[in-house]
Amino acid sequence: WLEDEEGGETDEEGEDTEDMKRRSTRDTTSRKRRKSTGLPPPQQASQWASRSCQMLELYVNFKDLHWQDWIIAPAGFQAFYCSGECNFPLNAHMNATNHAIVQTLVHLMNPLQVPKPCCAPTKLGPIQILYYLEDSNVTLKRYKNMVVKSCGCH
């Protein structure tokens, strides 16, 4: 299922899934299916979760970058970063794009030609920095897209 432009779900042909659910009159008792969560066995679940796409801590210390002479404040900031795998199936918590969902399916059919989607920031936030200009004046500036707020598969 893919997310449409309005945020609803559609099937492969673009039909609204809510309408399809209302029209569906399938007798679920006549078919017995084994339920699958798409997750690995319980003994592997924690290892799998630690490798899936997620946001991890990254503290940027301006002193480590040798920027302490011109940046007054802050001394650093929590930038975070995205890391991990985007494996099939791409669950809702992975914030996958429609393109990533399709790429995952194509990768399953042809893994040597098409890579898996990548874990990358989906939302970024700003930081404010107080710093010296070349003429020794001090300025406060807001820099966009400096802090990872969430990660997803792209």
C-alpha cells in the first residue's frame, strides 16, 4: 500500500483502500491464513531492531572542529544522525517514501542491480549560533537543517 498525496492509502491502481474495505465482503473464516508480522523470530528481534533505520546521537563540539575562536555560543550541539538498514517490509515507523517502498520490492527481485533504500533524515531542525564576524562584530544567526529530528528510508 502506498500513501497518496492527501495522506490516505491507495492500492496499486490508485483506488482508495477505505472504499475497498467497506465494499469487501470476503468470508475470512473460509480462508485460513498464517499471520505474519514481517518481523524476525523473537530471539533475533532485538538484534534486528538495533540494525534497522534509526536516529542515533551525534554531539558536534565546535572545539573539536577548531571553530571555538569564532563561535561564541553554543560550545556545540546535538546534531544526531541516521543509521541502519531499510529491509523489507518497510514498516510505518521507518517513514519510508513511496519510492523507497517500490525500490525495496525491485531490490527483492534483482538485488545485484538495485540497492536497498538508504536510511536518511526525513526532518531537520535549526540551531542558533552566536559568532564573531570578520570585523569583530558579534551576530546571532539561525542555521536551518542542522539537527536531525527523524529518520526514514529513501
